Amino acid sequence: MKFQKILILLIISFSLNAYSSYSGVYYCSDNDVNGFSPIKDFKRTGFKGSKFKAKIDYENQEVYSSEFFLDTRGGLVECKVNKYSSILCISNFGRSFSFNPVSRYFVRSSHFSDDKKPEDSIAVAYGTCEKF
């Protein structure tokens, strides 16, 4: 019984160590961005891609990017790591971000909605990130 507990602890610690190598600051760049513009009657449109930095902490399941308005420190963004090592985040302000550290691909979206006439564009982007 004691051996099983030690084995479980070792497996958990190796899993956390594997994730720790993925943590760090990444420089991300959109390959393409498309969406809908509410000020143009939700006409489908392309958007100019952007580049942004993202601090990704796998151990604490947190992502911070001021350029993309993601900040888990204020409790306004929730992130989870799935079985494929991807970190998936969504904010209270209609931003989402998913990133896989093996492929280095990300997907992000902006989809805020409130009780007023929509003014913010709906957008989905994909791209790649490189670790600093």
C-alpha cells in the first residue's frame, strides 16, 4: 500500500515537471484573423493580424497577455490544461485563447456581447508562438 502511494506521488511529480518546461513567456503572431463587423451589419470581414506576448504558467493554469486582454490574476479569466497539454482559457470579457506547447499553435477569439447594441467585432484568429 505504501509503495502505491509513493508511485502515485512520483507520477504526479513527473507530470508537473513535464508541464513546467512549457511555462514561460511566448511571442505569438496571428497567421489569419476573420470575423464579423457589427457596425457593418455583421458583414463577414478579414482583420489585420497582430503580434502579442503571452506569459503562460502551466503549473498554476494561468495566462497573462495585456495586448490580448487576458489576465488570470484578477480572477476574470479561467484556464484549464487538457489531456493533450493544451491550455484553454476564457475571460469574462469575451476573450478566449487556446495554446498547444508541442505544436506551438494557438487559437484566440473575441466575442463580447452585452445588453446594448453590439459594437465590438466578433473575431477568430490562429497562429503560432515562439518561446522567448
